[in-house]
Amino acid sequence: MRVAIAATAVIAVLYVLGAIVLYFVAAGRLTSQTDGRLDDRLSAARHDPTIVASRPGGYYSDGDPDVDPGQLPVLLWSVSSGGSVTQRTPGAPNLTENVLSRLSGGGGPFTATLGSAGSYRLLSTPTSVGFLVAGLSRAGDLHTEHLLLDGAIAAGPLLLLAMFGGSLIVGLRALAPVEQARRRQLEFTADASHELRTPLSVIQAEVGVALSPAYAGPSRTAEDYREALVRIESESGRLRGLVDDLLWLARFDSQPPPPGDEPVDLGTLAEACADRFRAVGPSIAVEIADGPNHISAPPEWIDRLAGVLMDNACRYAGRDGRVRVSVRAHGNRLILTVEDSGPGIPQAARPHLFDRFQRAEENGPGAGLGLAIGDSIVGSTGGRWRIGDSPLGGALIEVSWRTATASPIGRTMAHSRHRSG
């Protein structure tokens, strides 16, 4: 609102200044045109004493009724050296003493009021017997000037109202992402606090119980303390992973690191990732299409993305479930697909699947940061998501990239990661 008001105030000042300049420029043009007509009429009248009035494009003589009703005629007066005034145009108003004294002094055209006849623009030129005066009523010019002024006054409020409304709409649209980011930041802080509080509460409870006098005693064995330490270690690991994910997202949001793209063998990387998760429990099948399977991306980012997808698939499939990983080409794109036999992803949850601290199931495993990290990686490497249902019964998640030309460095790094996995 403040931005819209300020912008409207600035436009109002500029509009007023522009209207004033336009008004004076238009008035000057009209006056200049009138002075040109007066000068032309005086020049013609000196050569032809019968000229009494004007019409567009020419003159007419005494007795000629051809007068254009769309344009006011130029009126003529003859003034003798003795001060006697003769109206060469029938019906011309009388010239006052003040006007005659000013006309006799010569000089340029000027504006004067001729009694009840109103305002006239007057110009004189000397003759052998006195001087000749030409005059033109300013009624037409004043009418045009009033139209310009009234139009500017009428259009001003409408323009300012439209400017205010447009600025307000643009401002609201421009601030919408900022407001959305602010709300997301508040939600992110609240969700992160909740996720961090859970393992900290468990650790604090285990330590408190282990150190309490009622819990300690001869009946408390070393195995009991070991179990408590194992639970503390498990929660500490969960807390460490959560903090690592939060730090990664914070660094990526503030300033994404330079990608350092290079050709990566996606098939070899998928096989290495599948090998790392075979000990988790589900049956994992790998299907790699023949041919070059290279994309241009940072290898460590793609490895982390594959790990996120495999971790989610294994968690939801369970120890007795099935997971399938495949790499295939489609046109000029290479597709990494991860499927599982778990419960799948409900349609209502898919629009928010990549939001932070969002899970496909309300009480699902994990903290809900894995796919948020994966979405940052996919967006930064030019990939595309596709979420669907798998023939295995669970979720199907695909990520596709443009294919890239293989290089020895990329192949060597991919195989090295495969052996280390």
C-alpha cells in the first residue's frame, strides 16, 4: 500500500507538471497560428484595399458572402494619422483609446479586451495615411485551451486511480513470493524445531534415567547401561543426519555451490547405489539399458539423489518388499526410475511431496527432508520429475536429464564410486 501511494504521488506530480507544460505549449501554438493569420491578412490588405475578412485558404472581397462558418474571420480597421478609425470589416467592434495608443506605437501582436466583444489578438502595420489594424477573436483559441484544461482535469483522477490500482496489484504480486517465503521459513523453523526436539528428548530421557538414583543400584547391570547407550547412539545418529540435511539445504539455498558438471555414467552409479542398499532388506532389481548412459552433472549430487530415492523406496517397501531401479533412454533424455512395492503416494500428497518436512504418510519414516534435497539437486541439474504408480504396487519416481557425451574422466569416476560403494 505504501509503495502504491508513493508511486501514485510521484505520478501525480509528473502528471501536473506535464499537463502544465502541454497547456502552455498548446496555447503558444494557437497564438502563433493566430499571429501568422494576422500577418498574412495585413500583407494582403496593403496590396488590395477591398480585403475585409478571411476564410480558410484565401480571402474574400466586399460583397463576397463566402465565409467559412468553421473559422472566425480576421477583422480589419484603418486608422488615419489623425486618429480616425474606419471599420473595414462590417460589424467589427470599436477600438478603445488604450488599444489605439498601443497600436500606434507599433511592435508585435498583443492581446486586448474590446469591451463586450471579448478578447482579441491585434496586430498593426503602418500605411501612407496612418496604420492598418488586423484583429482575430480569441474565442476559438480560448475554447480549445479550456477543452485541454478540462480534459487534463477530468483524466487526472482516472489516471491516478488506475496508477494506484495497478501499483497495488503489481506490488501484491511482487510481494507474494516474499510473503510465501516468509511463511515457509516460519513453517520450516517450526518443523525443524519439532524434528530436533524428538531425538533430543529421547537422549535427555535416557541419560536422566541412567543417572537417577532410583534407576542405579546393584540390580542395574552393564547390559542395561549398554542398551541405554545404544538408544542414545541411535538418536544421536538420527540427530546428526537431520542436522547435516538442514545444513546442506541452508548452504544450497543461500548460495548454491558451482556444479562442476562432467559426464557421469548414470547406469554405473545406479548399480553402485543399489549395491549399498541390498543389506537393508528389500529385494532390489537393477535394469540398465544398453548403450551410453551419460548425463552432465556433478557426480556427488547425482549419487546423493539416487541415495535419497533408494532410501525412500527401501523404507516404504519394508524388509520383505521389492525395489526396482532402472536406467533407460527416451529420445534425447536419460531416465532414472525407482519403484517400490510399498503403499504408494496418495494423490493428495503429491503436490507437496517436495516440501520440507513433508512425508507421503503422516507417521512415515524419516524427517521429510530427503526429497526436498533431491528436488534442489534436480532443479539445479536441469532434470525433470515424474511421480506415478508402479506395477509393483507402490510408488514410481522418475528423474530425466538430457544425455551427454561420455568422457574417460566421467567413466573412471563413476566406476570408482561403484567400487567404493
